[in-house]
Amino acid sequence: MANIAGFMMLFLISAGMAVMVYFLFRKPLKGLLKAVIKLPAATTFYLRMFLICLSFLTLSAILQTTFDLEKGKPFMEFVWKLGSGLSTFFGNISIFLLVYLFLITILVVVLRRKNVQ
């Protein structure tokens, strides 16, 4: 039962953090893409890809963590296992955000220069 509870807690925390990241980035990213790309379909595409990648990264981090705690183990082992899963999640999200930021920066620089000329 503790294994299922641990998996569910990891899922809820990770999914909640991914949704929070999406809603924090959605509005500014949409404004930036609208100003630079000037194609509504491209703006929608990049925002949806952002959400899809966040979702897949979240599922990846959750499914990498295995809760194989034996009955009668101390509660702290449960907490450490949950922390290990969250560590994987935050590592994946951080790398994804850096790569996405790098790609969007290149897109903005190239298209901004093209729009100015």
C-alpha cells in the first residue's frame, strides 16, 4: 500500500509542478512568439510542444522511480524514495527549460533580425 501511495504522491507533486511551470511560462511565451513569429499557427505549435514536452518529462521522471519498499520499513525510506523521484523530475525539467530557452532565443534572434531588415 505504501508503494502505491508513494507513486500517487510523486505523480501529484510532479504533475502539479509541471502545470505550474506551464502556466507561469505560457503567457509571456505566447506574447514573445506572437511578436516575433507573427503566425498564429506557429505560436500555437510552440506552446503545445512546450506542454507536451513537460508532460512527457513528468511521466518519464515518475516512471523511472520504483517504490519497492517492504512492509515495516521506516517512514524516512518512503520520504527518501519520494525525494529521489522529485530529484529526477526537477533535473529533467531544468534541462528541458534550458534547451527550450536556448532554441527560442535562437528563433527570436534570427526572426527579429529578419523582420527588422
